[in-house]
Amino acid sequence: MIQFDAKRYWAERSVAYRSTMDTDYHKSRLAMVDALIGGRLAGNLVDFGCGDGIYLERHEASGGTSIGIDIDPEMVNVARQRVATYGGRHQVKEGGVERLVEIESESCDMVLALNVLAYLDDAQCGTFYCQAARILKKGGSLIVTHSNELFDMFTFNKYTVDFFERNFNVSGLENLLVHWDKPDRLPLPTRENPLSFAHKLHRYGLLEEKQEFSIPHAIPPLLDDRFEPDDLVSRKVTVTQVARPEDRWKLASTCSIFGSRSVRA
């Protein structure tokens, strides 16, 4: 089995990724995160996978302290520059889940992990949730975003075949699909099912309060000749929070990303 190397992945892509932050793609993703935060960005914050430090900067007005953690040295440098003018209440550290161990128990009001957990393996994800629950105060919030496993049911490709084999023990689905062997892209190491995610959080003493979705697809990607997953600049993506109430149920399978807000019991 090929081991996914998150540090190498971001070393190769961080510069290009930062250049896409003003695209429809990221506007949709950040609107989802803002809907989950709901004006609660206050107190002591930990942003795991903080990237360029945008939420550390947004947190500044609250008067609390923050710790940003990121695996990519370039992202760390950008985040440090972003918060340098705000004094010593904000730290940015290079590293992964091992950095969470350094944080005092029950010292945080909010932990963010946005667009990062998909790049961790199962053991690293387990460490993250254990540590997040440990460092959160009672009543503190955990906000995470994940690759949406339910999106596989909408793609009608090899991921659809894998989804039904893995979850329903149904084989032979490739006989019904035209593109059962595509795409060639490998999925990210960790993906989550929003229907069962609350049960996973409960194992760590976390109670899910809310879910939101982003990056909707009008049709399965392989039916769109213009679709290029790595082209974030030209992709037209809507903000899902403006969807009609009667259509929101569709988001669970037509969106490739979902977010969750939970509270430490």
C-alpha cells in the first residue's frame, strides 16, 4: 500500500494553493465554515492546519489567544507574517498532530481543523480527535471539514463501486456503470460519512450540533467535459448556504465537502 506523504504533498502545492484563495471554490468553502462558526470565533483558539493564518487574523478582534499549527514551512511563514503585527498573543508552530500534545488540557474554547483531516491517516486522525477533546474546555467547540464519502454515490464512477462494496457488500456494480474504472485519481487517505459522523465524534466525548456542505456539483464530474478537479481558478462553484430549504437534503450527496460543529460534553 502506498503511504500518503502529506508533508511532501503540501510542499509541492502550497504556493499554487495560496494563489487560489479568491476563487469561487474557496468562497464556497469559507462560507460553510463561517456558517458553522456562527459568530463564535472568540476565546482561546487552536487552528490545526492553519494554512496562511486567515482564521488567526479573524480571531484577533476577540482579544483571545491563538495557536496555529501547520505541516508546511511556507504556510507557517505566511501565517507568522500575517499575525506578526498583533503582538504575542498568537503563536504559529510547524508540525502535525504531535504538536497538540504540547497544549494544556481544557485550555481552549475552539479548535478548528479545516481542509486538513483528509490528508491524515487513521492513526493520525485518532490522535487528533483524542487531543482535540482533551484540550477543549467543557462546552468548547470543535469545527472540522472533511471530504464527503456520500459524494461517491453521486459520481457514478469507480468510487461508487467502492462505496457499495464497502458499505453494503454489493459487488458487480461495475456492470451497470459506463465509467466504473475511472477516474485515475486516488482518493485522499481519510474521508467521512456525514450520516455516521456524529457517532464517531461521540466516542471522543463530542456532541455534534450542526453540519454544513460546500462545493456542490450539478452533475457527476465525468459527465462534465469541462471539469478539471485541480483547476480551482476557473471552476464555478455556488455557495450552498443560499440553497432553498426544500433542496438542502440534496447537498449531502452532491457536495464533495462537509463540515461539522460539535461541542465537548
